[in-house]
Amino acid sequence: MIVTLDEVKDYLRLDGNAEDDFLIALIFSAEQLCTNIARTEIEDKPIAKIAVLYAVAYLYEHREEADHKALTLTLRALLFGIRQEGF
């Protein structure tokens, strides 16, 4: 994982362990989404860490009404510098 559960909990300012499983699922989803958008492996790329944290936070905060198109466009802009033309 490019970000740890503790990093995500700090970023979201969450205490306790009640939502740990949910947050781990969001981390994996966010990393996969960022990898797909960047069209490259995202480990060791600092901007990718920010993009993953943003995606986790967005998915966590908007779990009821997430606008995935808006999220994808924002992530695409964040990852523009490392985005490849194709896999």
C-alpha cells in the first residue's frame, strides 16, 4: 500500500478502530483507481500518495452521493505529471 491505515486516519482525523476494515477497502480502491488513471505503477511517486489520500477522503466523506466522474477528473489533474499514454 502506498499509504498506511494510520496515515489515512491522521488525514481524516479519525480516532478508534471501528471503521478500519472500511478504510482499508477504501485505500485499496483508491490506489487501484489512481493506478488506472496514471496508467503506471504509482509507488515511489509523492504526488500519487496525495492523490490516494484525496481519493480515500472523498470516498469516505461522500459515501452516500459520490460523484465518481468529478473524482476521476480531479485525480486525473493531480496525476497528470506522471500519467502515461497507455499501460
